[in-house]
Amino acid sequence: MKILIIEDERDLADLVAFNLHKEGYQTDVATDGRSGLERVISEKPDLVILDLMLPEISGIEICKAIRRNESCSAIPVLMVTAKGEEIDKVVGFEVGADDYLVKPFSTRELLLRVKAILRRSANEKPEAKLFRAGPVAIDTESHKVTSDGQEITLTITEFKLLLTLMERLGRMQSREQLLSHVWGYSSDADTRTVDTHITRLRSKLGTAGDLIKTIRGFGYKMEVE
């Protein structure tokens, strides 16, 4: 699998590339936003590790551009940045990042996140089925999602989150359960990750987003009234 690292700190980029290479991944490095985005579009990597603060084009703008581009919109993005404030994480998720890692980070944590994301995108394809909940339908074979008859584009993480809720229709799911099943993380991870992805998923579903109910103090469930 190929991982593109877009990071202007060359020493850090080389260190990340070295550790990923030891795990068997093919890596490439871009040290500015413009060339990084060009490589995403032309090379279609299996994962992008994306710094937030970059010369020429910011990580936020790159992530937006990836999600707008039909040919690479499904490529998972791990945002890596020195900005660790809550609002920075929320913005990262809102523009389509699949996960967020704050510098400085350990090699073990980086590899954990990378492996979890790639598992979601590569070897966790569900058995081909068609799921329906009101006006929302998921065809797991074609990876197609429609809401009110209109096809919508979801990231890999959003797709698995929606599929999980639809597979467990009417059943309450705690944030910790969703983190474990969708992201592959233990319960000590940041549950705000779930909240932000739910907000984004509701927005993409349009009026059908109301089917995803918030269970105050617990989590979420999808319910057809």
C-alpha cells in the first residue's frame, strides 16, 4: 500500500516515511501543499498523511480539494498537526479528515492510526448487502449510498459509521462502541471524533439526517419512526 506524506518539516517527514517503510508500506513525500495535492490527484495513494500548516496551500484546503475531486474523494486522510485545540480538530473533521493526530506523537500511535484507517478502507469490506432505513439506502457491493433517491458521496469513515448505525437500526450505540467498531480505537480515545463525524454525516444525508438520534449522555442510534 502506498502512503503519501505531505509535510514541510523534512526531518519529520523522513522519520515518518522510515517507520512506515519498516512496516512494509510504500511511501512518498511532498514538502509543500501544491505539489502534495498534485500527487494525490495523479498518484491516488491509499492514504494521505497531511500536515495542517503547509506552504502554498494549507492542509485544510488540500483536504477540501481531495473531497471535492471525484477521482480521489474516497482516499482516507490522516491530519497531523501541532495544533491541538478542540476547534482545530473539529475543523479538520468537518473538511473531511478521517482522523487527527497532534504533534509530537509516538511512532506507535502513528502506526496504530495508520493501520486502523487502512483496515477500514481495504480489508473490512462487508458482505454484499442492501440496507435501507427510511429514504436512506446503502449498497455495500457497489459502495453506493443514496438519500431520497439522490446518490451522496461519503468518506470511508462516514460510510462505515452510517453502515454501523443502519446494521444496528434502533439500537443505541455509545460513543465508545462506535470508536471501537468504526475507528478501531479503545475507549480512552477522543469521543469528540464521533460527534463531529455524526454532524457531518447528518448534513450530507439532508432531511434524512434526522433519522440519526442523539442519546444524551450516551451516544447515537438510527431510527425510522
